[in-house]
Amino acid sequence: MYKSKVFVGLVVLLYVLFVVFEFIGYEDVALFIESLIVPLMFLVYVFFVNNKNKLFLLFLLCYSFSDFLALIIHCGFYKESSFFYRFHYHIGNLLYIFAYSFLFIDVAKSLSLSYVFKNLKFHIVVLAFLNAYVVYVLQFIVSKHIEFGIEYCLELFYNIIMLLLLSLGLLNYFYKDNKKSLYLFLGVLCIVFSEFIALGYIYIAKRFLLSFLSVMISLIAFYFLFEQSKFQNKFKPFQDINKT
């Protein structure tokens, strides 16, 4: 317990250092520190959490490896190389897509899809339209900076899997209505908000506040995801709304 608290303290310390260096303009140092946060959380989960969820572990592994790759490329001797930049862009984003896919599968496997499609048809339709609109807006922003090609398609798949995960997390909460599903949804929601803010930071305005909010909300997201992994998946599905 003591060692786990030390690791948690290190995570908080890293975030504080990130804010300080980002604020004073040392972006490379801030990026270096930011890239250590999730890998450290991965180590906390591996060594201090009992009854590990394999899919959640794979989610953390892929996410951590992508962040660690960013650390090597941007903070090493390769940050001026266009080859290594493209390598990180493609492999790093693919790893994030895999990470979200593992989390998506983890949520979906405990969900009765037949029950959801039967009782949440209206919710699914609304979410489908909302997702389509959000993807359109995101790709419109991206298209101003990236021509149609591999990078554009990668951004498209990235946004789709992220929004599908958010939708599934919400349906999962409607279906189970327990603390685990609530924390999972809040975690995914924070991840999506963090990604949206990061998108604004990358493509619209490189402002300190956007970077600060993105990392802070991402940290909150991983807190909720960590907490939900400790709960048992006990629930009673709500009654069929078509029954009288």
C-alpha cells in the first residue's frame, strides 16, 4: 500500500512539473514529463492492482508505449527527422487506436447487445447521428492541415473508435447503472474531452491553457478508469421499456 501511494504521488508530482515547465515555456521538458505519466500509471496497475483485467492491461500497455515512443522521438536525437516524426505519427496513433479498441472490446464483452438493441433503439439512433456530426466536424478541422491520404484516414479511424467507445460507455451505463459503469463512462468521457482539447491545441491554437486542460482531464480520465477496474461488475438491467 505504501509503495502504491509513492507511485501515485510521483504521478501527481509529474503533472505539477509538467504544468510548471509548460507555463515557463520549456515545451520539450514538459513533453518529456507528460510522456512519463501514463507509463508510470501502467506500472502502478501492473505491480499494485490485484485481479488484473487483461484487456484493460492491454489498453494501458498500448497507450503507454505510444507515449513512450513520443518521449524517444521528440525528446531524443530524432525530433528534427521527418522520417522519425512520420514513424511516430503513424505507429503512435495506431497504438492509440489499438488501446481504445481493447477498451471497447472490454466494455462490449460484458454487454448484452441483443438487450441493448431491443431496449435502447432510440438512444442508439441519436448517438449515431451525433457521432456522424462530430466526426464530420473533426475531419473538417483536420482537412485544413492534412491532405486526404494515409494521415487523413488514420485521423478518421482514430476519431471513429474514440466516439464509438464513448457511445458504448454511455450505453453500458444505461444498461448496468452501477458504480463501475458510471466510472467507466466518466473515464471515457474525460478521455474524449481531453482529445478534443488536444486537437484544438495542435490544429487551432498552441496555447498553454489548452495543453494544461488536456493533460489535466486526461489524468482525471485515468483516475476513473483505474477506479472502475477495482469494482465488481454486479448489476441488474433496467426493465424492458416495451413491457407493461
